Amino acid sequence: MSVETKYRRILLKLSGEALGAQGSGIDAETVRRIAGEVKRVHELGVEIAMVIGGGNMWRGADAAATGIDRGTADYVGMLATVMNSLVMQDAMEKVGITTRVQTAIEMPPVAEPFIRRRAVRHLEKGRVVILAAGSGNPFFTTDTAAALRAVELNAQVLLKATKVDGIYDDDPMRNPQARRFSDLSYMQALNMGLKVMDSTALSLCKDNNMPIMVFNLHQPGALEAIMHGEKCGTLVSTDVKEPV
């Protein structure tokens, strides 16, 4: 089924913590629920690429702080993203979505290598493409990988799923008075030091005019509502003169 939607092709960025109970490991029920949310959007005819972090299993920066070489720690983190991607692929195929995993580090017995034209063809055929192993380079986050892949695949929006319903000027979990923004420009997000995405990812989106929507992954139906043009989070884009 294909209906009129605001976006035809999206890049969905999930944190690794989103897959696990209390932010660690993998919770099968949570993964199934996310797969169900993706299925609802897929059934609208939207082409979906995904990038999943690995923080539920390994964080390169944290590991490096213990004395492990940063490059080595980041490569281990890339492998963690592959594990999460394979788990998500399994969950989505069990709800009837044909899925392909492509990795930035070649591992043929496990998944396809990332080839841009092949990924685009999968999307055109209605397959969900999960892009694993970050960008394949240490010192770059999966947020930056998501921005890069969104630009490469000509996505119309980068959707960053979080635990809260948008971008705030402080942690709303700790500060109930934190202000939520409806719209921000890229420069506002950068200058205010908001921890929505790292500066490299934000700059890449800014340079390529890739809008970012930050929304609550745990709000049922939010992803589908965004496809219908509803404002379910904070939009980071151009031409926002004042934070609103």
C-alpha cells in the first residue's frame, strides 16, 4: 500500500540504548515493538534506511578512557552496531518486512558491504536497509554516520529517535523546567551546544541542507504521525531566526 506522505525516503537513527532494558543489552520485546512501528511506516510506501548505534553493548569513547587505544575501541563499537543491526533485521523480517543489512566494514558471511547504488536499489524495491558499522572509520560517531548515509542516499529527512519528545535546553529527565524547542536552525543547535547530535553530524546536515527531526521513539504512533506531516518533535533546519 502506498498513500500520500510528507516524506518518501527517510533515514531513521536509533541509539543502541533504545534496544535494551535500562539502556544495556537487548530486550526482545522492545526490539519487536520498534519493528512494529517501522512496519506501520513501511506499509505507507515510505522507503526506510536505518542506522543503529552500539552503546547498549560498547562505547568507544568510554572504553578509550580506560586506556584502550581509541581506534581499537571505536572498531569494537562498530562491531556492536552490526550485532544490533542483525537483531533488528531478524525482528523486522518476522513481521513481514524484507530487510538488508549493509556494513561499512566488509564481512560477507554476515551482511552485504555498503554500496550506495545497491542500497538505493534496495530502497526502491521496498526493502528496509540497515546500515551498520558506522562510517567504517574510528573517531566518528554513528550520528555522523547517519548524517552521511542520509545525504548519500538522498533521504528527505534524518529522523533521530530519542527518549524524549524533542530537543530541550536542559535534561528534561532531571529538570522539569527545561524548555522544549519546536524549531531550531543548525547554527542555533551548534552554538547552544545542545546534545542532540555531535557537531560533525550537525555540520554535515547543515552543509547539505538535511533536515533533522528529533522525536520520542517510545511514543506509540509518533513515527507514523511524522510521515503524515504532524509535528511530533523538534525540527532542525534552515531559516529559523529565533529558537521556538
